[in-house]
Amino acid sequence: MKKLTLAAAATVLMASPAFAGDAAAGKGKSMMCAACHGSAGISAVPMYPNLAGQKEIYLTKQLKDFKSGKRNDPTMKGMVASLSDADMENLAAYYASLK
């Protein structure tokens, strides 16, 4: 039973997209986000959410949902239109790394 549990856990961890991004690369891409979400991921404008400290997997999902149209926001759709999956994962890793 123990072998099965360890094998199942290893499979889940390897298949998980969590922590897939490169925070340093994400920091380089974050300039376009700073106008609304702040240079350190803390927005000065209440209508824009803080990104600093959010979970990486959550941020990646939201960015992908904006790009696909699953989340409908014209501003964000335009912002993410040119981002690759790797760009979105890197941005998510960067913001998740901030306090």
C-alpha cells in the first residue's frame, strides 16, 4: 500500500503545473502589468487586484482564462493576447514570489 501511495504522489507532483515558471523571466515581462497592478504587484488603484503573493497556479489559470476568453475582460484580453504559455507561467512565478 505504501508503494502505491508514493507512486501516486509522485505522479501528481510531476503532472502538476505548479511552480513551472521562471520568476526572473517573469520579472522581465512584468513591466506591462505594473501600470495597473503596481511595480511590486501591489496596486495603488482599488479596482485592480494585487498580484503579489498570489498562488502561481491561480495566476497562471487566470491569465490563460483571459487569453482564451473564458474570463471576459477586454483590457486583460488585450494585455495577454501576445503572451505565450511560458510567458504566463513566468509572470505567475514572479508575482507568486513577491510578498
